[in-house]
Amino acid sequence: MVVCAGLDLSASERRPSGVSILEVGEDNRIALLFAGSLYGDLEITNFILHHKASIVSIDAPLTRPKTSGHYRRVDLRAKSMGFKVLPLTWRGMNMLVDRAVKIADELRRAGLDVIETHPASSLKSSGCGSLGALSKALGINIPGKLTRDEECGIVAGLVGVFYYWNKAFVIKDVDGEIYLLPRICY
């Protein structure tokens, strides 16, 4: 059994971040244990550690560009593949990267494997188009009333599951790696 956490991180602790906790059983069945919103950095890290996650997939850039510019090379590679990513020079994105790096470092110090993802791109790469179609294809029960951030937190957590299975689709370059879902819906 392995536990994966998904985090759709907001740039500010005053805004909700979508969080999910998923468990992969011995039979490789995926169970959603939690989907909700959390706020503070300490609240988020303590929650993930309390649930004994071994993999955390964060919807936020975990590195900065190696040269000046609006995008990292890995972002440009993702854009060339048709995925939409935001420029890191936007004020809100700068705040998001700072927060994400801080949380990722804290979780890595605690021994967790932390990866970067992008839920909207993951839905596109999966071919499913929505969390509903994705959950149906994977046989996962999803509660009815979720915020967009919570839905993205679930998708991020599912990327962690496929990373654990060594089946995630990865976009790499010298300045980062973005993990996405493989093709699931046809």
C-alpha cells in the first residue's frame, strides 16, 4: 500500500489550496481518502505528513528558469506539445513558486518524494477531459461537491499514483520536470 498526496497550491496562505489523499491498495485499486481545502503552509505539510504520504504531486513550478525570461525551458517544451503554462514572471506566479519550493523542501526533508505536475495538462494528456471521465475510467468514487481547486488536487494526486507505478508521462529539460497522466481515456 502507498499513499499519494495531491496539492493544487495557491500563491497565498489566505486562499484555499486543494488537497487530496489517495491510497493505492495491494490490488492496485485507488481509493480517495480525502479531498478538501487547506490554507497555511504548516497546516498543509502537517496534514500530508499525518496521512503518511510517500509521494506528493504539487501543481506549481518547483524550479526557476536557469536564464532570464518568462518561461523555463521545460515550460517551453510543454507549450510546444500543446500544453498551456503560465509565465513565471507574473507577480502571482513568483509568489506561487516561492511558496511551492518552500513546501517541497520541507516535505523532502521529511523523506517524501515531491514532484511537479499541472492538472489541466494532465487531463489533456489523459484524453479524459474532465475529472468525472477520469474517475470513471479509473473506477474511483469522487464526492459530488468539490471546488475547482479540490478537483485539481485530486488530479495532482492521481499523477502521483501513476508516478509510483512508473507510468507517468514526463516532460523534462535542464531546468525541471513536469509529470502528467498517460493516456487513459480513448
